[in-house]
Amino acid sequence: MIITQLLPSMRRAGAESVVATFCKGLSHQGHKVHLIVLGGKCEYKTELTNKNIFVHELHLFNGVVHFYDWLLKRKIVTTLKKELVNIDPSIIHCHLSHSLLWLAASNFELKGKVFFTAHGLDPALNKKDFKNTLRKINFLNAVKATNCKIIAVSDSVKKYYENSLSLDQKIDLLPNPIDLKYFKKTWKTERNKNIKILGIGTLYPLKRFDNLLRAFSLFPSNLNVTLDIVGEGPLRRELELLADGLNIRNKVNFQGSYNDVRPFLHNASVLWHLSEREGCPMVILEAMASGLPIIATDAPGTNEIIKNKVNGFLVPPDDIKSVKKITLVLLKNKHMLKRIAKHGQTTVGLYDQKQIVKKLEAIYLQKK
């Protein structure tokens, strides 16, 4: 098959890493994969070098494209149509809603099948204000115009889209894939003498890195503990100021964005993931594959992977006291630490990229 993966940008983030894994997995199965990146640069380009993968960086915009920017939209859809005419794909797989909207607007004569992966709970689908209502209508029209089949990365996302859109179609469930060999590290009883807390993600409001800082500030000042925050985003300066205000700046390391987060995962004592909501969080899968115990918010998406006190710990939203308490108990109990980590590595086996890519192929081959 000639398969096109289409998305607005290809920065280092969760949905984008999933697309990169799909490209590699499908190419290894013998398919010709064309990755179209409409804006920005493809930060995965080097690792996607493969005789069966073709990366199309169109550089049509940088940053966020607003739905009312019609002139830019016209340029995007015209260029996209030209690319698709040249590729002539049998499958077009869209990721993130803008890519599907632009595909529908391009008037490309669709000969193959169109798929859209819902990577998370898009709040625009439930908000009633004018802008988000218009976005919802445009999305529904795009689904109908392209005869698009929707794929959800978790059961919570599947139910959310079913309830929000009332579509006359069955939504397929396909969790995110992970390369287990890439992340796996043999669990050791002693990771580090120092306590290293780790948080990974884009510094957006919904990721609640402010709660990581507040939870971290509850540790006694004489305790030998540090916090690494790996990721970039618009809230970085605000978070740095919050760390200053909490008098913990000397123990918090804002590491920025990294292509390879394995050194952080392998050297940390525990991962904190306190996001408000998720689809199928890649960072949790990566931590589990690395044998790292996790304390996370009991939130949609996350609580489908983590079973409390079995393969990780779940805490109520904003309950930073429990985050601190569980961390201290966990790190003092080596037997519990090892048990949680081993159960996590068992759980993540269900997300092995070979299995997930085969399931994706089967979805592609379904009759309309």
C-alpha cells in the first residue's frame, strides 16, 4: 500500500512520536509511507531515514494556525492537494484535527480511504461558544466529506468522541505503540543514592507542571532530592518564576527538550505525571518500559494504563500532599518499588509496536 501520514507539525511530542513509530513500523512491513508535515520542521527526520519512508516538509507555517486565517488556509490546502496528486495514496491517515479539515478543504479526489486518529479529549467538541461550535461543525463536515474512519487511542477518547459527535460509525480502538527494546532497561534495586523526581512533557497548562513544583516544595529542605523537568513550552518562564517563589529553584532543573529521554528515565527514582487529561500518554508507556515507577493523576487516559497500587499509583487531581506521601513511602520500600516496576513492564508489553502496527494494517484493510 501507499500510505500517507498527515499532520500539522512534527515536533517532539506524544502524537508526533506515535506517527514516527507508525511510519517505521509500516515501512518495515513493506508499505511505501509518505509523511507530510505541513508546518514547522520534522524533528524526527533523521531517524525516519528509510528506503520506504518519504518525508515531505512543506514549511507552510510556524506556530499555531487560527481557524479564521483563511488566506493561509487557502495556501495550505492548495499545496496539500498538489502533494497528494503526486503521491496518489491508497490510505491517508490524518492526525490532529487541522490536518483533516485541510484535507477536506483541498478538494483532492479521494481514491483511497481516509482515517483520523483522535489522540486526546478535544475540549472544542463540548464547548458551546461560537468559535468552538464552528470548529465542531467544520470537523463533522470534514468527516462526512472525506468519508473518514475515526480511530481512538483509548476507551475514554472513544467514548468522548461518540458522545460529542453522535456519528453514524463505529470508532476503532487502537492504543499508542511503543518500541520496547528502545526503552527497556534491567531494573536494579539501587538506581541512585539521590532521589531524582522526573516530569516529562510539553509545558502546557493541562499538563499541570505547576502541581509538580508545588508537590516538590513539600519535601523537607534538608532532603537530598531534585526535580528534572524535561520539555519545552509556553509556560516555561512562568514555571521558573513559580519555582523561585516556592524557594526550590536550586533543586529544580529545567532541562528543555531532548530527542532521547532515556537517560532521564533510566536515572530517575520515580516519574510524576499530573496531567488533567490524556489520550494514551506516551511518557507513561516509556517510563513503564524503562522500569520506572509512576505516580500519576487519576485522569482519563492515564487510568486506563495504570492500575492503582499494581503497576503504579493514582492520586486525585490537585492532591499534591498524596504525591509527596506516596513518593516517600515508595522509595523507602524497595520490595514495593521492584514489584510496581515489574508489573509496569508487564503492562507495557500490551503496547508493543509490532502488535499495534499489525492491528493498524487490519484497520486499513477493513471494508468501508
